Amino acid sequence: MPPTPDYSVDLDLGEPPPELMEYAHQHLGEDPSTRLQAIYELREMIYERGECTPHRMDDEFLIKFLRARKFIPRRAHRLLVNYYQFKEDNPELFKDVFPLDLRKIGDAGVITVPPYRDQGGRRLLFYRIGCWNPKVVPVEDLFKATIMAMELGLLEQRSQILGGVAVFDLENIGTQHAWQITPSVASKIVKLMVSCFPLTTHAIHIINHSWMFDKIYNIFKPLLNASMRSRIYFHGHDYKSLHKHIDPEHLPERYGGKWPDYSYTIWLNSLKKNFSVAKEVISYGYKFREEEVDPEVVRQLKAEGVKLY
């Protein structure tokens, strides 16, 4: 794999600009005059129904779920319950996870979170499944890396409002990959993308697929509703078809764009350099070894009584 260009992942942690809030108003039903009432209703549902015990109940956390369900509190509550149920049902994906241990996925080029967005301002997530060696990297680690990327993206209000776009490059997939996609794995993927995570998947683009994928996709079909199917686009080896959805100005060179390949590893490295991001990630249960983190970030975390491990 060629050297990865240097870049820093600048998570947009500030307040959304007026034009983005107008988008949220028009497309998500987020009305500034009723926002606090919706948050209050969601919080009351959580207390009254007792179906889950969130690790946080502040406005900033709850609004993620409201935005993902067009500010309908009962739907946001169901999503919140599903989110914690998924964690409870899959403890191996959340217990004792050290994000920086997932570097091997970045080194292999399996997952990429580029520093640029698509033309609509959405975060992009690229998968090159053919680069994945299941004998070296278990499928559980791909889930951990995906969840970490989604949690980081959700620190941005821009991503909460606009959602994200995933591109699956299936070049060079073989039977060793197909064997990993069991009905259980397929169910987990769909739950993450559709029903258990407060990040809207705006579109999924499948490229460089072959007959092998047809067999894999047959496992997914029964799990997808009509809305989700309408957001999946198949392009084969026709990058011009992909360009109808994602402008080449917002794609890597390998897909007819202008950007070099970037590594997921650098996205992970951003965790150890930003105090606010590290603190937030730790609050979700993730762990860091002290020697992995920037000394100034360690100092700030300790000053606030935050344990890295």
C-alpha cells in the first residue's frame, strides 16, 4: 500500500450554521421553537417506560436520536432502546475495546474515512472488502471499526443532520469473504445501518461487484425494507454511474476522482490528540492506554477525573 498523505481529521464540533439548521427544519422537522419540548418528551418516555438506561440523558446526547427520527419522540425512543439493546446483545463489540488497536484495519486499507465530504456535505465511508484478510482480522473488528467511525461522525451536528454515505468496493472478494457473511452477520450490518444507530445512511453504493456478491446480497434482501432498498445503488464497474450520485471532485482517484487514498488509521489517531473527542469517546466505554495519548490530553483528562482505562 503506498504511503498515506498526511492530514488531520478536523471534526466539526461547533454549532451548525444557519443554512444547516434551515435544512434540519425543512427535512427533519427540527423547529427551534419546539426543540426543547421534543427533548423533554423523549426524556420523559425514557423514565416512564424504563426500557433502557442511557449512560447520558443530556440534551446534546438525546437530540441525536430525535434528528435520526425526524423529531418524532416515540420513534426516537424506539431507536434509543434499539441502540442499547444492540450493545447488550453484542457485548463482544463494545467490551474492552481500545480504538487504537484497530490500526491494522487502516494499515490494510479495508476502511477509509476521508477528510473531505460529498457535494452535499455528508461524511463518506469507504470499504474495500477485497483488502480484508479474514484470517488476520476477524469480522468483529470490522464491526468495531465501523461503530467507532459512526460514533466519531455523530460528534458532528452536521453529520447528525445530513447523515452519511457508504461506498462498498467489492473488487477481489472471494469465497473466504462470502463465508464470513452469515445471516447473523448480515443482521448486525442491517441493524447498524438502519434500526439501531442514530446516524442516517443517506445512500449505499456498491461498486466492482460480481456474481459472488449476488449470493451475499440474497442473505440481506429479506432483512431490508422498501425504504432501505431504495437507498442502495449498484454500479458494477461503471464509475460514471457512481459519479451521478457522488461528484468526482469528492472521490478518490481510483474511482475517477481527484483525491489520493487516505487511511482509517489517521482517523483513529485523531482521537489521541483532541481532549474533547477523547473525553467523549471514553464516556461511551472505549479505553486508551496512557502512552497512546498525547500528554496534554492525558493531563486534561486526569484533571477532570476521567479514567483512560
